[in-house]
Amino acid sequence: MGKIILRLDRMMADRKMSLNDLAEKVGVTNVNLSKMKNGRISAIRFSTLEAICDALSCQPGDILEYDPSAEGGGEEAAES
């Protein structure tokens, strides 16, 4: 089974946006956004994904990537 990989860190770097700035714009805590950025989540609400895409002016596919050859499947993309 493949794995969903979060590329939030790359998108934040491309947009020169800090974790604190993005957390404020999205309305989530720094802790939850940090977990998301580091791929330590298992689900994400569409409303949160929409807010992230709005704040970063990007598409969900810019943040989420599917790797069919990767091992794992429990620590993909989530929110506490």
C-alpha cells in the first residue's frame, strides 16, 4: 500500500510563510500545523485544507502527494 506525503513545508518555503503566520491565517494551533508540516497526522478536514490552500494560494495537489511505492499508511495526512 502506498503513502500520502505532505509537502506543506515545501509550499511554505516557496511562499516564504512562517509556521506562525500560516497558523494564524488558517485558524489552527501551531502545534497542529507543525504536526501537519512534519507528516505526523492521519487525517485532515477539508475545511482546514481549503484554508491552507487559500492562505498559500495553491491547490491541494501542491501540498499532498501520493507515493504508491512507499511503505506505510497510518501516518499520512491528518489533523488533531
